[in-house]
Amino acid sequence: MTDIRSERPNPLVLIVDDEDDILDLVEYNLKKENLATIRAKNGIKALELAESEKPDVIILDIMMPKMDGIETCKRLREHAVLRTIPILMLTAKSEEEDHVAGLDTGADIYLTKPISIPVLLSQVKALLRGAHRFDVPLDILRVSDLEIDRDRFEVRRRSQQDAVRLARKEFELLHFLGSRPGKVFSRQDLLDRVWGHDVYVVDRTVDVHVRKIREKIGDHYIETVKGVGYRFADN
């Protein structure tokens, strides 16, 4: 089946917010950058549009009626097809715990209102560039007893049939570390190499994603090197 995203002349951004002025402002500026847009005012409508339109990036507010952004993000990350779409989460809250809560549900980037349009645009473009790095099917990476399939964003143990599905950034982090077993990377190294130099994320982003990977595939593949960072176990 043809991926409708490959047939678009311009990338499509789904904007989800219950405030009309925010929707209008963000949509206007995205269109100035030659990006197509669709919009929703609650999480239920956002899920419907995501399923039908398969956007390239989702901008998602947290505080919304009917279904908030946290629950919407969680459902997107549990969806077999939509789970790899990059998500930029917006909120009026600025505490680090709120940022981590957003990342914990699978958001790629977390920005605080009031919105800086130049920052928002740069982050959307960075997410688009990051997503396109994985558009071309590549060989399966086999390391330890894992098979890491970059085409399907799936991981499986060679002795088992069932695959584990990871969110995009979880997958990219695992693939990066797994392709360099034994090498230790600091958190900043991983942020630069996996998220990119031009993406804004909080310091605990790597820790949150490592924890989610461990919960899904086991805690012995990625080792913590105290005071330094992380490495993929080479035994």
C-alpha cells in the first residue's frame, strides 16, 4: 500500500489546540514556510485526522477538552502506524517535571507557551529532517540477541517471534547505541547525535527514553556508566 506521505508536494503538520488564536497563529506561520496544515481542537479529533491523513509532524497542546494532549500522545504512540510520527508538545507549564511527563508519553520535543514562532518553526523543521533520515528501508541490525529493523521500527529477540514496537526516538536511540556496542556516550553526545544540535530538549530526555526502552525490551542491553552516560552492552 502506498504511503500517502510520499505523494505530498509539501510536508503536512497537524496542529492540535483548543485556542483559535493559537491555531490561527501557528497555521499562518507554517504556511509561510510552505508547510501544509490541518487542525483539531481536541484529542479525539486529532486521532481521527492522524489516522486519515498521516501527518508528517504533530503539534500537540496538553490542556484540551474531551481528551488532553498527554492521553492523545499516549494513544498515538500505541498505534501501529502512527507511533513513529514526530510530536512537538505545547504547554503553559514550565517545570521540569511537566516536561518529563510529556516526554514520558512519547513526545519528541516539549515547548512552553507563550510560543516563540521562530523557535517553533526551527523545531518543526528539525523534526522533519530527523524523520526523513529513516524513510529509506535499510538492513536489519543484529547485535547481541536483538534484531533491530529500521524499516518497521521494530525490535525482536532472535529466539522469539513477537516484535516490540518502539516510538521513533526510542528506536533511533537504541539503533545508534546498538550500532556501536561497548562505546560510551555522554547524554549530550546522544542528544546531539540522535536528536540533533538544533533540537531543543531538556537534559533528562535521554534518561526518560532509556528507561522506556528498558521497560520494553529488558534492562540489560543499555548500561549506565555512572558519571558519564550510556553504552550498549558488548557481551
